[in-house]
Amino acid sequence: FDSDLYRALNQELELIPKIEELSEKYGCFEHTGTHFRWKQQAVYEAVKSLLMVNQRQIIHRMIVDAFRANDIDPNDLVLKGGDVHRLLGRHCALAEDWAAAFEQY
């Protein structure tokens, strides 16, 4: 993911410093500029399986709330090779905020 897209979460949740700390401690991310990527799919799958569904919903709800709290308009963001509305819609869907997800798609 591109950390520039999640800069609002730095203000609300201090997301990027936490990601950087995980990367330094455990070497689980490749870090190029503002882009982070899981080094191995197996590590991603292990982390995903350890987080219970409700924990994942809470995390995605926090991401959606941070975008809203900072009045971030997805139309103002540029996502290299993708669609910000689709990205935000995915977070809404994973937070089980179906109405908001529908609005983004």
C-alpha cells in the first residue's frame, strides 16, 4: 500500500510509524519510498488468520473513520494504478458498513 494515501491515519492512529516499527523489528514489509508490501504472502496469511473477524472490522472501521474525521475527499487523492473510491469502498465493506461501501462503488 501507499502510505501517502493513509497519511490521515497518521494523525488519528499513528499508522505509518507503527508499520515502520513492525518492518524494522520483524522485517515483514518491503519498503520503497512511501510504498509498503508484505515480503511474503505466507506472513500476510498468518497475520490475517491471527486477527479475528471482529478485530479486522474494528481496524477497517478505524481507517474509514479517520478518512471521514479528516474530511478527506477520495476525489482529491490520486492512487497510482487504481481507484481511491474502490480502496475506500473495500475498507467500508470490510468494516461491514454496507451503505458507505455502496456509495464508494
